[in-house]
Amino acid sequence: MPTIREALSAKNGAGGPHLIGPTDIVKWATTNVGNYQRGATSLAQLETMMSGLFDQGAWASKGTCLRFTVGAPYIGAIDDLARGINGTTPRTFVPPIDSDYHKARFTKITKMMCAFALNMENWAYPACRHYHTISTAEAEDGVTTDFVTKHVSSTKDDKSTKKVAEIRGAPVQARQGVQAFGNIVTARSGGLLQEELAAFCAEIKRRQTEFTNTYAGLTQYFADNCEWLDGGGNANFTVLLDHVTFITQRAYKMYEYVGAKGGEDNVFIHFGVSSSADGTKWAVHHLARTSATRVMGGGTGATTLGITDADATTSLKDPFG
């Protein structure tokens, strides 16, 4: 299927300087509804955003568009599109909109819909940031390869996790060619004891429906409330719900280090999950933090947003930030 950028670029070629409106995004989604995961559901959520925009106030047409003026036409790059929608590229509204309030709402919701559509191409919950698609083996294990490499002890004592802590705390150029830990430098590091891995994975498999319902609920929340969420910066479309963090239901034994110094502790693990391409199977991909008690470390509780299937301790980055 053509990507949303390709679809909008084609419209630019036919009617440029570039025109973009919410109906263009819904048209793209309708045409390609069978090509992305949860297609009918995501299409309905885009239509919810568009209805929320046009159902309030007097609009000359649901075909209202932004026109990027000559000298800065949209050429298919995300940055060009974001600058145009945000108004850092000169633009007009077609047909004209007199109200500054409606201009601001139109601009913001159009960008939110673009962000949602761009993410629809990648995975099943397009209102939430997506970091990794799990493999069949990772779905079976309940943890990703990356998580195991960084956060599970490969020996029965603390030797391997201490070495990992030393490497992750060192500048990238001083890691002696070790590439497995990426480019993040962190003073804090932790590794689950081998003897705890089976119980940890069993918990993750037991909570699969909870993970699915939490992400599905957050995606619907975004559709219902997108105009009240933070609009993000001009350069990109990182305006999606982020840092969804779950907490284990019991404490697990971990080796924990600060500055490569530390030892064994019994803690609750705050973690993030990634899903299979169809959004039905989940594995732990990210260790956010640990705590002595089962309490959120920050952010907004998912249940406070009306996500009734979420656990009371599940949080995300404050969407009103």
C-alpha cells in the first residue's frame, strides 16, 4: 500500500502547493484498511478524531485543508510535513477559517491524525510509541533477546551482571568493541537472577490479555481526547502516548548496581513490553526501574484515564505534558 506520506505527496503533485486535511488521512486509511493491523478499528479511531474536530463550531466544509505556500511545498519528508502543519511554514486555510481558535484546533488535530496514520503503518496500536516488534521465539519466551542480554544474569553468580554494569556505565568509545548494549550510558544497571527467570516469564505470559487491553484502551483514549493532548514539537510526529510501564505482581531477586557497585536485592520490576506484529502477543523489552514496594515511579496512572482493564500500578508519560 502507499504510505501516508506517499498519498499526501501525490496530492501535493496534483494540487500543490501542498494541501492536507483530515479527510485526506481518513481516505488513505479507508482505501488501505485491509493492509494494516486492526484496520477497521484504527480507521474508526481516525474518524473519531475527525468527527471531534468538525462536530464543534461552524465549518464551511469537512474538506477544509491547510495549504503550504509557494517556497516551502511538502516534498514527502516527515520534517517538511510537520513544519507545514505546525505553521512554521507559511500556510493558509482552504476554505478560509476566521476563528483563531478553530485554526489552532484544526492544525493540532490534523497533526495528531498524521502521527496516528504514520504509526498505523508500523503496528496495531498507533496511538502509542512503538520500539520493537517481537519474534515468534521472543513471544514464546516472554522476554526479548535485548532484555535478556542487558538484564538477565548469564551466570549463577554476579560475575556476568557486574561486567554488564561496567560496560553500560562506560563511554561508548571505551567499551572495547562491545556493541550489544547500544549507545546508552547508564550508571544504574540490574540483572535478574537465573533462578528467577522462569517465574518472571510465567507472570508475563499470564498477563497477556492485560497488556493487550491496556494498549487498546490507550489507543482509543488518544482518539477520543487527541485535541487535549500535548501537541509536540515542530520537527517530527512524536505526539503519541509513551513510556507505558507495568510493574511485576511480586518481587524478584536481582543483582543491582550503581556505578558498577552493588549486589543482590529483592525488588519489584518496572518494565515495558513490545508486541508481535498483530498486537496479540507480548514480551518484556525494557527495564525502566525497580522498587522495594509495588508503587508507580512517576507518570500518569492508566486507570485514571479510564482504562479499566489496566492494572492500578500501570503508568505512562503524562499525556498533558
